[in-house]
Amino acid sequence: MSPGPAAKGPEQPEFSFGQSWPGLVYLPISAFLDATQRYQLLGGISNGVTDFIQEVTPHEVAHQWWGHMVGWASYRDQWLSEGFADFSAGLFLQMTEQKPDKYLKYLDNARETILEKNNYGMSANDAGPIHMGVRLDTEHTAGAYQRLIYPKGGYVLHMLRSMMWDSKTGDANFIGMMHDFVETNLYKNATTASFQAVVEKHMIPNMNLAGNGKMDWFFDEWVYGIDVPRYKFDYQLIPEADGKVRLKASLAQSEVSDTFRMAVPIYLELDGGRIARLGTVVMKGNSTNSNLDIVLPQKPKRVMINQNYDVLARK
């Protein structure tokens, strides 16, 4: 897929602002300075400015697809533009950095932005679901639109990508879905419902948590709802015969409604620091699954859940 004519990137004087129009990307002047020039101009090193520069360019370029090739029908659907561009900025970090550190930090920062309390004791997520769009900004939740639509919208895509990942084909399912979404809505104004229809067209069996072939459960939770779960994971590694080891684990989900469902990935850290995904555990409501019992061919260094921030969750 191509956004058509190559997007240009002129600089503009605002130091921390970018904007994208069809075929034209305005970047802040800071994005055109190297690290030495920024150091001299700012009188020191600013990690915040560096992080912003690394993220603003792919975000604005991504709007050539999300916002211009595929528009949004109303303020309720604007997350299809800003959230998708935020996801794309994180994807850029993952694909261009040799180590996953910056990408994982990007996701953690997004989580903090969504859940951090303001002076009134309210987080952006407390203001309402992302389909409320600009109506999220109130006297007690100023800035909630910016702090929710962008990162939580990106998290929606990130969670779908995680659920669609396959050990043999990688991101092929997710990529096919996103191609279909663009082709179906090319130069049209998409809605949340039209995006959900494409997701359901490409959903794989382990996404069918409600058993009805629909993704209402997911969109009700993450687009039309405000629940964010907390997880507690405990495990034991018990030696078995022939060098094998038995994993016995317990996973608890809390701070959600009784109908809340989510598939939580479990990961193993193996020799050499290699991370392998073992599988997923489906959780519903405020509950604990203490029956996780798996025989592994070798003893891992450790066992983790949600290693890649696969689910937006509280710490």
C-alpha cells in the first residue's frame, strides 16, 4: 500500500509540534537538529525532547495512512486516526532499534499516560471510554482527550496484534487484517463499527472468547468501556524425570467487571535471554486460575506474563 505522492517534510518553528496533511508532513524544527545542536540550544541533554523527536516523525508520517488514506467519520471514531498513528510510532521503534528497550518503554509510558492520576485524583481513563473523543476533556479531566485517544487507541491495535500473533507466521494475520481495513475504507471515513467488522472477518479461534464469532467482548471493554485489569502471577518450577520441569502456576485478574474477558500471554525466558511465548490463559471477571500445570522440556530462567505489555494492565 502506498499513500500516493511522497510526503514532504518541511520544518516549522514550533519546537514540539508536528502536523500532517495529505502529501505534506510538517515537523518541528527540533526534528532537524542533531544531538549536538540540541545540546547547545537547550544547554544540556533532554531525554524528553529526544524521545519526542523519535516518536513525532513516524506518528505524523503514519497519518498519511491513518487520517488521510482512511479518514474517521465522527469525533467518536477519531481514535482510528490518532490511536493508529500512535501504534505506528511504537512499531517504528520496534522495527528500527536493535534492542526492544525503547519499544517496551514506549508502551510503558503509554500505560502511565492512560492511568496516571491528576490533581483531582482522576486519570484520563477515568474520564470515559475512547469513543467519547473530545468530550473527554472536562474541568476535572483537562487534557484527557490527548492522554487517552492517542495511547489507548494505540493499545487497542497493539492488543489485537498480540492476540493475532502466530508462532509460525508471526504478524501475518494482523498485517492481512490491516491491509483489508485500508482497502475496504480507502479514501472513505471509517467508523469503529466498520473497523470491528474487518477485525471479525480476520479473527482467529483464540480471539473468540465469547464463543459467538464476534469481537463485541473486546470492543465493549476497550473502546466503549473503561475497565483496566490488574494481574497477579505466581508459579513454581518442579523438577521431573529426564531433565524436564513441571510449571505449576496461578493467575489472578482483578479490578474489572464480572463480564470482563481477556487472553493473557505467558512467556518463558530461556538460555541466552531468549524470550519465548508459551501460550495464553483466558480470564473472566475477578477470578483466579490456580490450575495451570504444564510440563516443559527444560527449566526456564523465569516465567512471566504480559511481557510485551500485550494487555493494558495496572501494575
